[in-house]
Amino acid sequence: MRQKMWLFCLCTILAVSIVWGVPKMAHAKEDTIKVGILHSLSGTMAISETSLKDVALMAIEEINQNGGLLGKKIEPIVVDPASNWPLFAEKARELLEKHKVAVVFGCWTSVSRKSVLPVFEELNGLLFYPVQYEGEECSYNVFYTGAAPNQQAIPAVEYLMSEDGGGAKRFVLLGTDYVYPRTTNKILRAFLHSKGISDEDILEMYTPFGHSDYQTIVAKIKKFAASKPTAVISTINGDSNVPFYKELANQGIKAEDIPVIAFSVGEEELRGIDTKPLVGHLAAWNYFMSIDSKENKEFIKKWKAYVKKHNLPGGDKRVTNDPMEATYIGINMWAQAVRQAGTTDVDAVRQAMGYQQFKAPSGYEIRMDPKNHHLHKPVFIGEIREDGQFDIVWQTPGPIRAEPWSRYIPDSAKKVADWTYPWVCGNCEKPKYK
């Protein structure tokens, strides 16, 4: 009797498990992999960041159309920090704690990255940061897919000092007033000193985010440039670039007189400007839309089709640019690492990211450095054309390794020589902690 009762209970438990287990199993198969998109879609930085959100969604759609990841679809969670730096940290925490995202792709300005960094390190989240920056940072929780100073700023100034670049003897360091321009210009000032340029031949000025009146500043530049060949190095960010370039044109400053090289102006920022007066001015990036490679043609084709399919604002006038390529590389490398790790677990994916390679739209095989979380990238310098595109006038022979710590600043130079990274990515080695 007891045996029959035991068998009855066992069968009942099994029956209930089957009845309730089937829906749960079906639900599990429908689960998605959530990823965060953290970009300003309003405010002063929307002019630059909106396209990064769009290209991130394009890359995710492409992965989903090709079968997704680990048998699941990727679900993007898009938030708008609205060019508000403290709000970036709040939104990052929301993505990690509330939405439980596996990874976040986002930020543009360094102040926004600095704002979210403690959150990612506290919660062991993973951030892919797609924009050139000032260096002086490495984090276990960040992969930097934009350029370090030696992959953009230093080569740009070397070009300006060369015969082909005009042989500049005086330099204007003009930027938006926050960490990226100030730290980059600290590095550039030290670099210029190493090349024999004195402080009297360096003019350094800053304006706040959203600044629109550049009349006095451009007049100062003209006066400063009167005695020697002069170049302007612009780290102006966001929509302030529009009135700055307009004022250059208003005061008749042409590239052959005082060339301006920008680190935060690309095809997207020029899309809303009359570029005819700006022909010949320069930008330094790791990608331009005008690069003639099979991979870039395919990238542009995909982008145009995505814009049309989703009826994005701007339509067929939408362009590609460097941070968009960096976003696209980062998402695809992350997906490769997830497949290699067989999981979205942050620690496992971080390990798998070391040595990941991706054939980028630039036409180069781009590799993730396993020690410093930065990409090896090529450098291009382009001249603005009338159509808002760039003619490439100089480039490195191939990708170069990032130097997150500047050799031109004493404290950083010591880190270049002595710094032992507290981790090593890649399946070949386990993380090494101090």
C-alpha cells in the first residue's frame, strides 16, 4: 500500500512538472540577449551621437537576421541621457540593474565616459566606447574602439608641421571646455615643446558646450597667425562646430591661410553646413566614408539600405563616419567573443575579447589588444571637399597599436614604461591582478 502511494505521489509530481515545465521551457527559448545603447538623442551632443545609436541598431539587426547569438535574438534597450553628464551614470545603472543588459555600447564625450565608469566598475558591467579620446585611462570594464592620442592627435600635429601639411610654426589649441580637449591639449603642448615650439607660439582657448558666438575667438586666431605659419587644432565637440566653421567663412579664413584640423568633426557634422568655404580644412580620423575598399562599399550599402528601410531622418543624405565604424566594429567583435565564450557572462566575454579580429570598413584587419583594451587602428588625414566628404591626403602604412598613456607627459611616460596592466585578456592567459 505504501509502495502504491509512493508511486502515485511520484507520478503526480512528474505530471505537474511536465505541465508547468513545458511553458517555462518554451519561454526560455524565447528569451533575448539584452544590450544597452547609451547615447544622447537630444541636447548639444545629439548632432553626433544619434547616428551612433542608429548604426548600433543596424549592426544588431544584421546579427539577428543572421541567426542571432547563442540561439537567441539580441534585444536593444535604448536610453537617452540627453547630453546630461550625471544622467549618463543614472542611465548606465538603469541598464545594468533594471534591464540586466549583457553589454552597453555608448557615450561620446569623455565627461560622459568618466561619469559612467564607476558604475560599470562597481557592477562589473561591460562598456564599448566608440570615440577618440585623450587617453590616460585603462579600465577592466571598458573596451575602447576609438583612437588614443597616438592614433589621431599626435599624427595630425606631425602632419601640420611637415612640408606637405604647410610647415606650421604656431598652433592654436581650441576646444570645448571639458576633460577631453584639456587633456589632449596638455599632451599636444608637451609634444610641441619636444619639437622646439615655445609657449609663445601656442594659443590655447576653450568655450562651453553649446557655445555659438565665435566672432571674437576667430579674430584672435587671425591676429595670432599674422607673424608665422599657423594651424588650428580643434577639439570643439557637438553642435558648436556649426557656428565655428560659419565664422571662419564669415571672416574669410581659408585653409591655405590658416588650416584647421579637427578631431571631432566628420561627415555627419558637416552634413548640415555649407562646406564650400571650408574646402581644404582637415580632419584626422581612423576612417572616412570616402575610403575606397570593398568592405567600405558594403558598409555604406548596408547603411543606405537601413536608412531607407526605417525611414530615418535625412534619408539618402545620411552619411557614415569614424565613430560609426568604431561602433560597428565593437558590436561585431563583442558578438564574436560571445560565440567564442559560449555565453554572455561578462568575465568570460572579456577574456574572449583579447586578440579578436574584424575586417573593418577601412579595409584593414582590426585587432583588439589583449593588454590595454584598445584597437590597433590605421590613421587617416582628410581634406574637406565641397560635397562634405574628405579627400585622404595622408595615412599610416597600416594599423598602429594604441598608447593609452602618453609618453610626452612625465607621469604618464612612467606608466608607459612601468605600468603592469591588472589584467590580460584572451583565452591564452587568465587575468593578472595587482
